[in-house]
Amino acid sequence: MDYKSTLNMLKTDFPMRAGLPQREPGFLEQWYAEKIYEKMMEKNEGKPLFVLHDGPPYANGGIHLGTAMNKVLKDFIVKYKNMTGFKSPYVPGWDTHGLPTELKARKKAGISADSTISDVELRKICRDFAHRYIDEQRNQFKRLGVLGEWENPYITLTPDFEEEQIKVFSEMAQKGYIYKGLKPVYWCSDCNTALAEAEIEYQDDPCYSIYVKFNVKDDKGVLAALGADVAKTSFVIWTTTTWTLPGNLAICVGPRFEYALIKCEDEYFVMASELCEQAMAEYGKEYEIIATVKGSELEYISCQHPFLDRESPVIVGEHVTLESGTGCVHTAPGFGVEDFEVCKNYPEIGIVVPVNDKGVLTSEAGQFAGLTTDEANKAIAAYLEEQGNLFALKKIVHQYPHCWRCKEPILFRATSQWFCSVDDFKEAACAAADTVKWYPGWGLERIKNMIRERKDWCISRQRKWGVPIPVFYCDECGKEIIDKDLMANVSAIFGKEGSDAWYSHEADYFMPADYQCPHCGASGGFSKEKDIMDVWFDSGSSHRAVCKNREYLKWPCDVYLEGADQYRGWFQSSMLTSVATTGQAPYKEVITHGWVVDGNGRQMHKSLGNGIAPEEVIKQYGADILRLWVASSDYHADVRISPDILKQLSEIYRKIRNTACFILGNISDFDPNTDMVEEAELEEIDKWALSSLNTLIKNVRASYDKYEYHTIFHAVHNFCVLDMSNFYLDVLKDRLYVEKADSATRRAAQTTIYKILDALCLLITPILAFTADEIWKAMPHDASRDASSPLLNDIPEAVAIEAEFIAKWDCIHAIRDDVNKALEEARNAKVIGKSLEAKIVLHAEGELLAFLQENVQKLPASFIVSQVEIEQGSGAFTGDVEGLGITVKKADGQKCARCWSYSESVGSNPAHPEICDRCVGILGE
């Protein structure tokens, strides 16, 4: 007889080979055809709102792995919340203004800076360019399996967004936080615009540190009294930016520091006592300190500029440190914030900015006019040496700020800009940060430190593609007009026409017919501000334009999730605009992720050839493997990716998929609506499996709640491999294959694995979006489930399990692990082949012996052996279970041709001489 045909063999159309790259697009098409996202929103209507506000990526290129990771992490959160008692809409967004888009749009359209083109034409090119990349990125994000309002996103160039942004600006202006002033700002001469702190990257920059003599012109009697020949005395300054020397207007000393008067040959030098040894070592000559003096006593000594007809007075400032240099700080208020601030205490000093917006020295630089800053570095140093004013020169490498777009070194340059005075509300902003939960926890101090260190936020940019600053000027008196009603007009017009209206109409279009200048009373003759707002003001207003203005969302939102660089960027700009206008934070939680790096921890660059594009991963492995990579990583730190890592993840994915495939193959004849058995009818090992599932549910939900996806990854993998494949499902094969199809014991097993697959599928749905949907559609469902999509069902909650029962089966599991080791030794020694060829004799004493005797009937199936006997004493093998000995013997009897167990009953039935009594009974039922 063909006994194999009497077994319950696996039956499923669920393929072992996933074929994700080929199959996933079909799932995507189905999701959108069936409007799964919309159905999810309908299902959760009336539930508490949970809103993740999307940080908008720039629409100026395709996505990269960092962008992909960001969007997938957000998708994890949104899907989980929608499956656990919340309504969690997801509105994706795009940042579209600013220089990155303008430069790329110009390049693509072949428009140089000198091209003749109207502002409106240029803005149309930029808008079309941004929309093209929005469409490209939208499709790339959707391919990742991310669901949301893709046809109703927020975009910073839409009229409704710009209308609200002007309102935010207006409210801040009415509170006095917005002002125009001349201050040193980060200036990119290549991009020809001011930059915000968030647009700066620090890079190693080789340069020459230079020590320069400033000859004393009038010592006010101080140095002469200490023994100096004033005609031969110099203050020695130190700088790493030689090109800024034409802007020098003073020398700053620390008022509380001690300064040395040094005699070297026939010259005298003044520098800080703590730094003179190092500085004189660079000079390379013998010297002696003949006197010391407090920095405060040097104030108002006058020095001669080394190459310009200008005096440089000695002033005092608390910002002076003794970390490097000479303690005599070269002070150029047109080129440094601290210099600018300290010179406010000396109004007679004034300010000069002898470098233009192209990075070229002006006539105020004297003989060096017309040189670029780089050219001036060399020319000035050479001239100082020629004139005998070069004290020392040394080549160093230091961290210097560069523009994040063009990667060129920036200038600190005083220009007339619009600022937001962070100083006016920074304590309120820090207090608001205290109300937010930060992941990781260090985020709180990081954001507070950055806010505290900031005095102003430069919000103006000298470009055309952006939201205009809604300020007017009176042609008669030249003063700026910051008017609440005028800004309300601008906001309303932008809401109808968009911000192109600023460039399409004259100033009077936005003003009442009888408007008069509030400063001089002039009627008529007004012009518009030409600068646009910093893009961080755009995105920093999104919490208002999106969360507050869309009635189905809420403000403040629940969570922001972005990269660690956003403490300088979006996290901060959102906090500042929110606190300035409302007094509170715009978010309740902030989550930070790191950078994506290669397998060796290096940043990815084209020049290194170590970059991996998301589409490459999807093409080879599928989006679910990329999503699994995101889940597997402790994303708060830098996240590694490489072909080896992806290959390993594919193997782990296969084990999870195989678990599902095995269960699906064994419930093909199971209808949970009619075949499910009550819990009381389950066998003990089934209850143990459900208790393990319960532990998984508890741990996974807790990890989702804490946004710790790597712990979910490990928990699910361990459950599938250790608890299921290596134990429970392995043990279960006998009942599933051998017992009668509709027997109580097989239905109990099917009930258990159905519940396991049902819960496991829902648990992994937020992470393995495509695979979970494939499993869900391949399995049967009870009447309580929505069979169309796992997303339309709730993730199960954990229930209480009796600890004593769990401990009992944990002990059996541990004993099984030792038995497996003993079986392996016996297999290597050729005592047995398959485990069913074995009889296990367990040796123990006391409580363990009693435990084994009490549970002996459960052990053969648990060990997948034919027989188990219990004896006192010791065995041939000992493992990890204390007091347990194991002896492996050949099983008694013969092998059953149907169940493959060994039994002395094989051959006892003439009608079926090849099978055991148990199988005879099954066939006879």
C-alpha cells in the first residue's frame, strides 16, 4: 500500500521563493486600486488621533538610502498606530524653494546667472522642476510600500502654504521678533547669498596660521613705565584667515588675563603670559619677560595697522580665550559675530567690510583690492614679510565652515539682512523643549544648547525662488514698512495667486489706495523687499500650514522623525516659529536617526564608489528586504549597509517566510470558523506555543511603542527560528502529517498554528508590508477578521499566562536542547541515523526525576524520538540541565512505514504488517 498517500502533506500556493522584485508591484497596484489607505482611515474614524508630521525632503533629485530609511521608519509608526486603536493619517510633504532647486533648475534649463530672464519666468522654471522631482520621489516612496495621502501632500510652493507662512512671519513681526540689521553672517560667495547655520558643513581645511606685529603708536604711558621702548614695541595677533586683515579695526585682550611684555633682541612684544612660550617658539629666538600687566590696563593703547593708514585701538572683551594664538585677538567687526558684538561697546570704532558679495576685496583693502580672498591670503602674507611685520607663519589643518550646497568655504561677512531675534524668546523655547519626549534622550540637551547658543536667525536670502519677505519700503524716506494689515493683504493675495504675485505686481497692488508711509507720511512711491525667506522658515512653518490648517489633523502633532542634523534645521526652526507665535512646542515627541554608511562605517560618496541606491536594493532583493534592513538597525546611530548585510538579511527573511509557508501548507484544509477548537481541547505543547506567541506579542508591541524596531526584528526572528522551526513546528509535524485529517489532536494543532500565523502576520505588517499582505491573502480567516488586508485589522494584545505552566515547558525545552546534543553525538558515533531511530534514557534524582516521570508521556513527541525511559542514576551524556544524564540507544521494534517511528507493534496486524498499531488505528477510523 502507498502509505505516503494517507498522510496529510503540505498544500499551499504560497511560494517558497519570494520573488519580491517581480511580485511587489502587483501588490502596490492592488493597494491603490482597492484604496487600502482610505479604507484604513474610514475604519479608524472616531478613534484617538495620532499625527506624525512629515519633514519635507527637497524636491531636487531622486531619493537616496537615507531618505528611504526615513520614510520607511515613518511608515512603521503610522501603520502600527492605525492597527492599535488610533487613527493616524499620513500627509507627506515636500520642500521646494531655495537655492538647491534654483541652481539645478537653472542648470537644467541652461540659464546662467547672467541670462536675461524675468523673475516670473525663472520661478516658473523652478516650479516645473520641483514638480517633476515631486512626481519622481512620490513614485519612489510608494515603491517602498509607504502608504499615505500621495495625491494630497503638502508642498511649500502651493498658495495655501505660502498664505499661512506669511501669517507666521506677520505674527512674529508684530511681537517685535523680526528686524533688519547689519551683522556678520555666513556668506557663500559662490552661491551669492547669506546662509543659515543649518546650511553649514565643517570640513578639514589646510591653511596658514599667521602671527602679525601691530606696532604700538600710543601706549598711554603703560608700556614705557614697564621698561619698553615704545617705538620698537608691537602687539602680536594670530589669525587663520589672513584675508580678513584689511577689515581689522581693533585688537581685543581679555581684561582678567595676565599679559607679558617680552624683550627679544632690540624688540618688545605684548602677548598673553600663558601663550608666550608657544608663540615665541614659533618666532625661534631667545627672549625674556621683563614685566607683566593685566589686560584691562592695556585698554585704549593705540596701534598702527600693518599696511593700511588706520589705527587699531586695544579694546577688552570677555570672549577672548587662551586656547590658542597670543591672547591678542585680531578684531574685524565686518567679519565676525563676536568681533561685531564687542565693537558695539566702542561705537567710535565703526565697521568696514572690505570684501564684496563675490568674495573679492574692495577698495577699502587698499593695495590688495581686486584680489579674491584666496589670492589675498598669499599676497598679504608676502607683503607683511617684506615689511618686517610677519612675526611667524605655520601651515595647519583646521575645521572651517563650508556651504552645504557648493561645498566651497564660506565667508563671515557683515551684510544688511533680516533676522529673527532668538534672544527675545530663547528661554521660552528651552522651556518648551522640556515638555517634549526625545528619542534618544540626549536630544533634549542638544536642542536646548543649540537654541541657547543662538542670538539671531538670519531669515533672508538673496535669491528669487522662494517666499518673499512681505516688507515694503518708502521711496521718500527709505525706511522699511512692517505693517500688520499690509501683510494680511499679502497673505490673502498669496492664498489666491501664490507668491508669484509679488513679482507680477507693483507694490501698490498690495496696498490700499490711500496708504501713507507710517514714518514720513508720504502717499505713494513704495517698493517691495527683494529678499526671500530662508527655506528653514518655509519648512519651519509647516506645523501651522499643515497640522493646524487641515481639520483632520491636530496641533501640536504627536511626533517628528528626522536625521540628527535637524537639531540645527527643521526641529529647531519648527520650535522657534511655534514658540514665537504660540508659546509652546509644535510636537510632543522627536525621534532622531543617524546617517547611512557603508559596511566599514564610511560615509557614502560617489568618489569612493561605495554608494548603494534604493532602486538597486529593490531591483535585486525587493522593497521588503530594504524595509527589513531598516527594522534590523539601531537607527539612532549610523546605520550600515553593504551587499553582505543585505545577503544576511535575505537569509533571515527566508526563515520568517518559511515559517509562514509551513503553517499555510498545514492549514489548507482548516476553516477557522468551523474547525477551531476550544482552548481546553489544546494539548499542553500547543498552550506552550501560544504562551510563547503571547510573549512575542507583548515584547513586540512594547518595542513598537518605544520605536525600537531592531528589537522587533530580533524577537520575530528568534520566535520563528528557535520557538517555532527548531521546536514547536518540528515537534508538530507528526500530529499534522500522521493523524487523521479531522482528528481532535490535529485540529488542535491547526488551531494553534492558525492563531500563531494570524498574530505573526499582523505583528510584521508595519515592517514587511508586501510579505504580510501576501501571507494574509493566502491564509483562511475567521469571521472577526477583514480578509481584504491585514492593515484593516488590529494587532492582538497580550494576555496573562500562568507562570508555573510556562516554567514547566521551559524546563522541557531545556531538556530537549540537551537531548539534541546527545543525539548529535550518537549520530556522529553511528549509533543512530535519524532521531526517530533512538530511544532516550533520562537519568536523574530527586525533584528532576519526579518531574520527568510526571511528564514522560509528553517527551517522545517533544524530543522527536521513538521511546523515552526514565531511570535513577547517571547517564553517558551530561549537558546544561543540572542533574540530568542522557543515554542514547537504538529504539526498540521496527520502523513504521507510515509515521517512521520505531515500535514493537509493527507487524502485529496482518492487514498492515509494515505499520504500527497507532497508524493502523488512524487508517481504520
